[in-house]
Amino acid sequence: MSAGQHSAPAAGVRTRWRRWRRARPFTAGLLIALGGAEMLVTLRAPLGVLLHVGPQGLAAYLVPLVLVICGVLLITTPQQRVFYAVLSLVLGLVSWLTSNLGGFLIGMLLALVGGALAFAWTPVKRRAPRAGPAATPADTTPADTTSAETTLAGATPAGTAPGPREPVDGSAPTESLDALLSAEPGPARHTRAERG
């Protein structure tokens, strides 16, 4: 096997990894999870380094643990990114009181930057395939004309421009209500009035 044959699968793996990573707020989730993990590590620091600020106990472990979970969920389910971003921003600020000044500021800053990145992230929009040659009128079928007629009011099919509107002429005669009623088939107008 040549060197070119070995590099082709590696390039395919890199391309798939890059596509997967860009389809989600990967960096934001990673920063949030690292911030929560750093806060958990500082909670287990030796007693000489540990600061007793804020209520110790369950909240000190719960806030960093939820931050780690938010970071992982942000990567796995990017559809809920706004909720996880807001939650991680709030918990990053709360960690200042509960988890040793936010993991000696490092964990708190990682969580806040990750939350801001997650909030600002938008999904990559796929590019539309390039349009081929324009269809000629001879290529259109009756199905094409019916689809144009069934579009919503005001909407036109892609690639077609709306036709010019006819001007409204104020001098055009309008039919009166009497003329419309008398043109109806059935009994005359005066006989209907007598019945009803």
C-alpha cells in the first residue's frame, strides 16, 4: 500500500469529525464541563488551601456537578443550547458563593465564557445545491403549473417572479346588487320578497 492510500481514510475521519464538531457548540460545552470539573477538584483541595466562603455542603458539590452535566448535554443535544447556556451562566455566578470563589475564579470564568459562547452559537446553515440550467417553457409539465397555482397567497414558487398586477380602473362599471340578484336563476326577486 502506498502512503496516499493511508492518508485517504484519515482525511475522511478528520472531515467527519470537523463536520460533527461544527454542528454543535463543542467549544462552549467543553469550557463549561472543564469549569465544573475544575470547581470539583478545588473542593477536594487540602484544608490549608480550602476557603470556607458561602454555604458548604450539598450546594458546593451540586453546582459544579450540574455545570459538568450542562457541558456534556450542550455537546450531545445542541437543540436545547439556550437553556443550557443560561443555566451555566447562572450557575457560574452562583459558584462564587458556593464553590471556593468559583474554583478560585478559574472555574467560574471558564463556565461564564462557555455559557456566553453557547448562547451566541448558531447552527451552520447548509448551502443550497447550485441550480442547474433554467427550465425552458417546453420543459414544464401540467404538474408544474398546478404547483404554482396551489402556493399560498402572495408566495411564488422558487425561481419565478410574480407577474404584473392589473391596475384598478375606477371608471370601470361595476354591477349593482340588483343586477346580480336578477341574473340568478330561480324565481324573481319580488316573488322571493313576498314569501319571506
